[in-house]
Amino acid sequence: MMTKNQSLWIFFGILLCLIAVLTACGCEKRQKKQEASPKVSSATERGSVQNAFHIGKTAPDLAWYFASSIDNDPEDRADYQAKVALARFHRDGDVKTALMLGYSINRWYRGLVLAEVAESLAQSGERKQALSLIRDALTIADKGVEQGWQADRIRSVLGRAEAVLRSQGDATDLHDLNAGAGDNIGTRIATETLEISRRESLTKAMDFLDGFSQTNSPTDISYKVSGYGLIAKEAAPVDPVLAARALDAIWACTTGVTDLQLSSARMDVVETALSYGLTEYARAKTDTLAETIQSMTAPAYILLPTKTRLAKVLAKTGNKATAAEFANSVIAGTAAVLNIEQPAILADAAAALYLADPNGDAEKHFLEAIRLATEIKNRRPRCKALCDITLSLHECGMNKEIILLSLEDEARKLKVEP
């Protein structure tokens, strides 16, 4: 049985899946046992999978190399490979490469990548491929996980993908599908929400969700959050006011939790608004967020990444001066965390600084992050740090040759390392 804490983090994992830029969440202790993933038949998998040990010259290629070079911890390797695959999907919109990489990942992270791509393809009307991916991801959720929460992470995404497909009309090709988590109530609520919105109106769908009886459990709340998120996405192009109302409903669902959980969940809302083009709504919410995070008390390894995430949101809403202030405060405080955490935190802050000021000191801080990573003696945390740096570089779109050459040099050193 899941603890209350595990349920809370599954709830916030579902919130994170609503945004365009995926971040991994969950606080459960990772298992170190090696496990072969179930064989999944796929044309993509049968195709040519990128050589994990080919050193490319672009940031995403280098990130994949660093992730694949984590050779003494299969769980961490799969986790970081999934981050790279989803970056290719969310940041670049490269479905083909994301799936090529995703199918080459072992363990349950393969299912997570396939599920996220499936949801997007379902929303864009590519039904056949979405359904194929859903079935492959379900195979992994059913047979390729070590713990139930891993299957729930996959199914929470698949439930929304299934809801979209069911709302599009004839669902005879879904007769044997049961993708949603738990007793599938989340999928039914999401499906009903979409069907009402398309059969009657988005306003009626909002009324349906507002009147849905629930307990205060994170799982029950998450069902409504998914439904509100679907309404916001549907409404954003045609009714921004209703989309804002749906996002406000998600915002209201995040009360009664810790400041850290509150800031994380509400940044999800702001990032969702940005991804739907609701910039004014997002900008209006960042002031409240900034106040919450500025007054938050937490260990540096938690507080610094939270401030960096806020800095990115501020930069994307146009508040670049405040974004630069938050990013620089993180850079100044990097020494407060462990040496193995410093490179990733510094690089992420450098990315936020670049988004706020492309002519600023971001390049200098990226190079310093690489230098700090090279001082890590243990291969596993060094590879993770280099992958994090490269993903931050890719996220902000900075393509300075001197940084890429420095990362490529570190990749070559790893290749000849005993």
C-alpha cells in the first residue's frame, strides 16, 4: 500500500506531465537490481537505433553519449537516457528521434517515454501510431516494473492519451484497452470531460468537473487536475478566459501542501499557461510565485533549483530583470551544495541567465560548470553532471562552439577511460 507521502508525489508527477518541458519527479528510493525490459515489437525499435557510444557534435547527441556512459548503474542510466529522449521530443518536437532513443532504453523508463509521446500524438490526431505506443507502454507497465508506483507513473499519462482517443468518435479499436491508473476512474473522468466539451461546450465540461464529488486524497484531486488541464488546452486557442478559469482551478487544487510542493505545482500551472500561449495569465501569476519562493526556507540543494526554475519562468514571461536576479543569486550560492551537485545547478542557472540576457555571463558559467564536473572522480556522478550540463545548454538554445568543444573533449576522455 502506498504511503501518504508517495501518493502526494504521484499527484505532483501527474501535474508535471501537463507541461511541455518534462521533468522527472518521485521521491522513492531507487532499486539497483538489473532487470531486462519486456521485448516490444515495433518498427521503430527494429530500425537503426543511434549508437550510444557515438560522440556527436550537437548538445542532444552529447547528452545521449553522457547518459549512456553511466555504465555502473542501470537505473540511473535509463533515467538519464529518458531525460534526453524527452528533451528531443519536448524541446525539438522530434518524434522520430525521441522514439528511436526511447525504444533503446531498458527498464520502466522506456514506458514513460512512449506514454508521453503517445499522449501528444493522440492530441494531434495521429491515432494509429498513438494507439501502438499506448499498447507498447502498457506492456511495460504490466510486466516491466519493479514497483507499483512506476506503473502508475506510466498509466497516469496513458490514461489521458486514452481519454483523447475515446473522445474522437468511434472507439471500437479501444475495446480491449484499459490504460488509466488504478480503477480507471481518472480515464473515465477525463474522457467524459472531453466528450462534454466537444458535444456541448467547454463551459459545460468545467461545470461537470466543478461538481465532481471527491475526497481530499491526492489521487482523487489528480483526476480533476487532469480534466482541467485538458479543458485549458482545448480552450486556449478559442476562449482564453475559460482556459484561465481552468488553470485557476488547478491552482486552487494545490492548497494545503508544503511551500516546496506548492511552488512546484504552481510553476507547473504557469509553464502550462506559457505552453498554451497564455502569456498574460502566466505573467500575472509569477509575482505570487516569486513571493512564495523568496520567503521559502529549504536546504540549498532544494531551494537553488527551485529559484532557477522560477528564473526561467520569469524570463519566458518577459520579466527578464527579475529573472536575471534570481539566476545570479543561484550562481552566487552554488558553493552551498555538494561538489557533485554543483555542476548541474550552476549550468541550469546559466541557462536561466541566458534566457534572461543572451549577452550576459552565461558562457562563463557554463564553462565553469564543465570544469567542476571534470573534478568529480567517480565516473557515474561525473557522467550525470555532464549530461545535466548539456541538457541545460540544449534547453536554453545556447550553441557557443567553445562550450560544445569543451563537452566533446570530455566525452572523448570518457571513451578512453579504463
